[in-house]
Amino acid sequence: MEQPQICVKIAIYNGCQVEEVIYYRNRLPMRIIEKWRWYFEYLAALIKIHNPRRKVELTICAQTLLQGQEYIDEKSKTLLRAKRAQVKRLDSTNIINDDLFGYQTQQLNARKERIQAEIEALERGEFNYYIPPTYINRLKRWLK
């Protein structure tokens, strides 16, 4: 039986909003969490000592977010569906009041071509969008 994957996150707050996630590890097995929990708590306390006016929060929870290749596969599906819907909507757009030189039609055609190129890139497996990190360690920036 596969054990649930756990993530560890240390976030620093500015007021009531998260300013920055300064430490993040994902896909840790429970035995590692049990063994190294003291270390994660130590890191959070150390950050709190060096930043006494800020709230520091340690979160140890189940890994629910998709990351890595799983994230890319799922996001590619939704992007393809959205971009195909954009092309379909642009195809059904009629420009009744086009200007004398046809600039609005040219802009519409250029936009369709750009979206179609993005669709073709996604179908080829190219993913040129944001991918969330699987490991963050910015502790040194917050330790003085």
C-alpha cells in the first residue's frame, strides 16, 4: 500500500497575507517527516527569531497539488480546451464595421494565427507556461 505523500512549507507573513514561501519540500514519506520534524520546527523558530515582527507559519500536510509532469499533463489539457474555444469564438466573430483598410480583420487573423500556433506547440508537447517549483529554499535571505 502506497503511503500518502507529505509536503512541508514554511511561509512568512506580512500582516495577514503570505509575503513569501521560504521553504517548501514535497513528496516526503511519513517516516522522513517523523524523523526530521524537529528540524523543520527548528527552521521555523530560527526564522521567527530573526524576524520577530512577522508571522512565521510551518505547515506539514498531505500533498494534494499536482506538480512536475503530472501538473504539465493536466494543465496542457485545460489549456488546449481553452485555446480551442478561443479559436472557435474568433471564427464566429463577424466584423461588420470594419475600417477602410481592413485593419480589424488583419488583427483578428493575426490573433487566430497566434492562438493556433500555441495550440500546435501544446500538441507537440512544448509547455511554455509557469510550472510550480517542487523545492524552495530561501532561508538564507531571511536569516541575518
